[in-house]
Amino acid sequence: MFKLKQNIILFLLFLCLLSCSSNPVSPIDPKKNIFITKPEVAFNIKNLPKQINVFYFNSNIDAEDSSPLLQGITDNYYYYKEEIGYAPELNFIDFSDNIYCMENMTLLKESFSIGLLFNQDYSLLDNNCYQRFLKLKGLVVTKNKIMGVKELKLREFNINREVDIKNLLNIAKNNGGLRAIIIDDSTTKDKALVEKIWKNMDGEVVSSVSSEKKISSQKLLSEILLMEQSKVRGRKISRIIGLPIKTEPRKREDIDSIFFSTSLSNARSLKPALEYNFADNISVYLIPSWSEDEHLTDNELDLEKVMISEMPFLLNTNTSFQKTNSRNFAIGYDAYELVLLLNTSSRRNFNYFGLTGLITNEYPSIQKKSLHAKVIKGKLEYQGYDY
């Protein structure tokens, strides 16, 4: 009898442990906004591709860019292998090896392909290789749209920083900030692009400059805001009346917005310099450089009141499944997620809250929106996705 009771107790303990292991507590607080989630889709493995072919560039120049993209794909591959047992044949084909492009491949009828052209110009591909690729069923990840894809089996996933710039400038415009100063640096070199976009929105560019290492942020902002001219006027008045006078420099009054297109480290230096030059009441908008994978911290006091547009995982949003530190990794991760979603509901509308942003499928187009947040008392206050 004792042995029977012991076995029953052990059995109940086993059930409790099994329940805990199969239903882990998510670190996500349901009371907070969640901007990264796995799709709530019950994938039918029988309907998913039996083979996934990943086309990428592996030249010496591009290897550093392609590695995180591939890592993002393989990490998500192993996630679904563990979670639902989906483990298709995964092939990697070097696009830069044009001579043998697809010649030795056996493409299954149920195959799906991913073309990673995010950091490359597709026109550089061997034409024969490129034409073969266009005939495949799959997804192509690019910065710029490819002509003629709508008539093919390929779907496009465009990720372009210029779209993020337009979205953030649109927020500035809706907030009433039409007279702007634009500051870029050596990591972006795009003040002319930002100026063009802003003018097309009927905005006024009061000044457009580059932040250089040889010029301190304090000196740069002082010159832009005409603080030195204010001091000169005070000295002139003092000479005219022949008496020393006490003056407080005043910034120019013809601006209401400042756009930073810089690295995060540079922005952390520029924003305090604004406050030092009596310009803390001007709205500041930041599009971080994509050439550096810098992370925001939990206490960004130097970026107080700055509006930032970025991929959500770089804005420290909660996620219950994956941590990452590279934009290219996030792009690869989301590309693999789209493979599953498109093979489940390619012609249906869906929203996927991915690492790169809010991805919306409205057949035949796939759109991505970045998240924007404002720094309040050093903390990120999420505003939602760009509009």
C-alpha cells in the first residue's frame, strides 16, 4: 500500500514538472506594450517547404555583412526545429560564385528560396545566374525594389533606411516642426538626402551641416545656433555706451526642429551641447546610423526628449524568444519567419511583429515599419510604429 501511495505521489510530481517545463513563464509583462512577438500561427509542417535555398554573397568584401544575415536565418531555423520539429533541407548558395550558380543543385518541387541582396546591387550578378534566380519561388531581401518581380513567383522584402527617415520626418511635420536644422556625420553622410526629403514635405531647411571629429559638438552647435553673433552684439552695445553690460546669449529663433542622422555616440554628445546653448526647447529627432550596431542603454539621460526611430530590438523592447545585437542578424531572422508565414498564407493579410519592425503582408506587397520612442527621464517611452 505504501509503495502504491509513493508511486502515485511520484507520478503527480512528474506531471507538475512536465507542466512547468512545457509552459514556461514568459518574461513579457502583459500590461506593457509588446513590440516583438512570434506569430500566433499553428504551422502545418506538411504545407511548409521541404527545401529552403539561401542565396547570398560570400566575397571578401561582403563576408562581414553576410555572416550575421546567415546567422539570423540559422538561429530561427533551429528555433522551429526545436519547437515544432520543422527541419527542412537548408542549402546555402554563394551568389558571388557566378560560374556554378545553381548548376549542381537539385531543386525540389516543394522548395522555397531566399535571396539576400540587402547589401548588394542585384545588377552585379551574372545575368544568366540572375535570370535563373528570378524563376524560383521565394523571397528576395533588398534595399531597392526590383523591376518585374510582381509578375514572378518572388516576393520582395524591402528594408531601406530612407523609409525610416521619411517616417520620422513625417512625425516631425505632424508635430508642427517645419523649420529645421539637419546634422549628419561620417557614419551616414546623408544630410543632402534628408534635406531633399524634408523639402519635398514642404519643410524649410535653415541649415545643414556635418558633425566632424575635429570640431567639438559645443563649437558646432554654437555656430549653428548663432550664439557667437549674439555675444558680438553684446560687445558692440558695450562699446557704444562705453560701459560694461551683462548679457545672456540668445539662440536664433527661426528653427523649431533638429534632425540628427548620426551614430548614437555622436548624438549623445550633440544633444547636451544643444542644452548648453539654450536650445533645450527645440524638438530633436534621431535616425541612428545603420553602419554601426550601437545599443541604447537603460539610462539615456544625454538623449533626453529625443524622438528616435529604430528597429524594435535595438530600442530594448521585451522579447521572450531571442536576443540579438545586429541589424543584419534581425533581417535574416525575420526573413526566415516570412518563409513560414508566406507558405501558410501568402495571399492573406497578416501582421508580424518582428525584430526589424512591424511587417505587414498586403498581397502583393510586404511593408515594414520601424518603431519610434521618446526618451523621458532617461527611459524609452514607446510611441508606436512610424506613420
